[in-house]
Amino acid sequence: MKDKKLNFKNKKIALCVTGSISAYKSASLASEWTQKGASVHVLLTESAKKFIGKSTFEGITHNKVLDSLWDNNSDSNIDHLDISKTADIIVIAPATANIISKIAGGICDDIISTSVIATNKPVLIAPAMDGNMYDHFAVKTNVDTLKKNGVIVMEPEEGYLASGAFGKGRLHDLDSISNEINRILGIENKLKNIKILVSAGGTKEPIDSVRYIGNRSSGKMGHLIAEEGLMRGADVTLVSSSSLITPSKINKISVQTADEMANEIKTRIKDADCIIMAAAVSDFTPEIKIKNKIKKQSRKNLELSLKQTPDILKSIEKNKCIKIGFAAETENHLDNGINKLKAKNLDMVVINDVSNSQIGFESDYNQVKMITKNGNISSTEIEPKRVIAGKILDELSKIIK
Ligand SMILES: Cc1cc2nc3c(=O)[nH]c(=O)nc-3n(C[C@H](O)[C@H](O)[C@H](O)COP(=O)(O)O)c2cc1C
């Protein structure tokens, strides 16, 4: 999806290129960002130079390429510290398994790993490698380590790989990388010192010692709201049933059942300025939880008696904090959403259509309508969940103002 509205004027972007077969694509990134007004500073590893030359980038960006820790260009004569302090964002595209592992392990033996480890600016990486490499336990662990520490990872795409195989390893689509950088550069600290409580994931209601009633919520939407809140300066607590990797600056509380979620939220709501309930909390739970595994042989049919779970959002007193709820609907979306807004006394409801398999549950994409209690309605396109999360928090900033 091409976004013509890239606003890179007066922005300094460090583009780090590593030794992947897709390194040639980074020349297009450097060219587009330069054309959109950015000052692009390219850093190359020794392996990257086997795939693409310094002159290409120097010709495109009109800036000297940094390819060594030792041949310094900057006034300070310490190039890695200069770039780590003065860039608005550091982007590694493509990122090899090698550079990911070095950064995760704190190894600083080239200009890119050293600059990234020296920075406190946003870091975005777009890994690209063979599918088996991306699946390797060491690479997976290292990618998770980066995510836990706030690095934004634009996951590789599935498709044709240089080896001739199909798999997950292709560099993320270039327009999406540019759009994401544009979005990150536009984020302001509008939620500084605001305490946000977010719930995420689908709850699991035990039937017996091995079975449960659950739902298809992956927790991605809630987790991304928490991450985007952090990027806007908020103090975030996340009550989640999902095992998704969470940046360590988010206070994550793990829960399984609706009861556990209700209890954790009840304890924490006192300190919150805002609650965003993105979790898919089960409406019903078995009345009796059977201690052992129910044996198939012992019965022909199994009848379960279910009771309602606590309505967490409704139970929170209105004056306590700003309340934002989600309505996952399959029909009459707008009416059902507005009814929920009123019934639960919300400040805003976020309606998503879970009947569309392209978006919603499990997908990385979503499309929502946001309705505030004042009747303002805003709609999004089908967009990455991280972008939607940002838009929800932008609405929150307006409510807080
Ligand atoms: C033809 C060729 C293609 C390669 N493509 C990739 C790739 O797409 N991703 C990757 O992680 N490594 C790839 N490698 C291996 C890396 O170049 C190698 O691990 C190197 O040490 C990476 O160094 P760097 O991270 O310092 O750039 C490739 C190697 C060759 C010879």
C-alpha cells in the first residue's frame, strides 16, 4: 500500500544494510527517503558490500557511507556515537541473522551493531533470510530478545526465497517499511505520565483438568496497544492471557480465566487513568469445574451448565478513569457497538468486524470504527494492527485533552 504522505523533511534516518541477498532493495529505500526530504545516512557491514557498493548509496543520499568503526567522518571522530545520537531513527533493512544475534547478545564489533547498541532512539529492523534460518531456535530467541527490549520488528513475508524454496524470509514490503517509519517519526509523547491499563487475549474457562472453553483472540491487538502506549510515554500495565513477547518496560500480568482477569483489573484500576479492554473475555464459564479429566467411556453425552462471568467494564465506576471497550461483532456492528458504549458507560467503543477472515482474530490486520460518547465516529482502512493501535491511542489523547 503506497502512502504518498511520507513526511521526512528535516528527519535524519540511519539506514543500516547487512549481508543479505535482498540488500539491493535498500537502495530503493534510500532513494525514496532522500526524495521525501530525509537526510539518509547509510551504514554497511563488510558482507553488505559484497552485495551492493558504497558508491550507489553515496550517489543516492549525497552523504558519506559509514562502513568502519575506524575511518571516521564525523566532527567528533567517533562515528558510531555520532549517528546513534543524531539520527531520529535507526533502521536495519535488510537485517541478517548475524546482525540480529549480535545485537541481542550485546556484541559490538562493527559499525552497525555498535551504533545500534549505543542508541536510545527508536530502532526498526526488517529481517530477511532463508526460511530455515528464520525458523532456527537461536534466531527466534534473538528476535524475541529484541522485541522484549522495544525494537520494532517488521516480520519477513512468506513467498519465493533465493534458495528456490517458498517460506517466511522475504524482506517486508518496502512501502510498508517506509509507512511505518513515517508513523514512528510522527509519534509524540502525548501520553506522558498517563497510567494505562490494557487487557488482551482470550480467556480460558476450565471444564476439567485438561479442557477449556476459549475463543480465537490472539491478544495481538491489546499487546500492540500496550506497546504503542509505551512509545507515547505512558506508564502501561497489561493484563493478558497471551504468551506474545512483551517489551520489558510494560508491566505484564499473566492470567488465564475471566475471574483472574477481573480480579487483576479490580486491584489495578485504582491507579489507572484509563482502561482499554481489548481482551476477549468469555461471557460464560462452567458452573462446576471437574477436578480430573472427564472420561469419554463413562458417558454418551456431556452437558455443561454455564454461568455468566463478571462484566469487568461495567463494574468499573465511571468517575474512576477513562473507559474504552472493544465490540467484536459479526452483524449490526454499529448498533451493537453503540448499545455497548451506552450499556457500559464507555468513553469510546472500538468496533471490529470479526466475521471478515482477512482482519480481526489471529490476523495482523484490522479495520475498526471508533465511536466516542460524544457521538464522534472515525473509521480506519484495513491496516496493520500496530497502526490501528496507534490510532486508538491518538483518540485517547484527544479525550484526555
Ligand atoms: C549469496 C549469499 C546470500 C546470503 N543471504 C543472506 C540473507 O538473506 N540473510 C542472512 O541472514 N544471511 C545471508 N547470508 C549470510 C550472511 O551474508 C552472513 O551470515 C554474513 O556473515 C552476515 O554478515 P553481516 O550481518 O555482518 O552483514 C548470505 C550469504 C551469501 C553468500
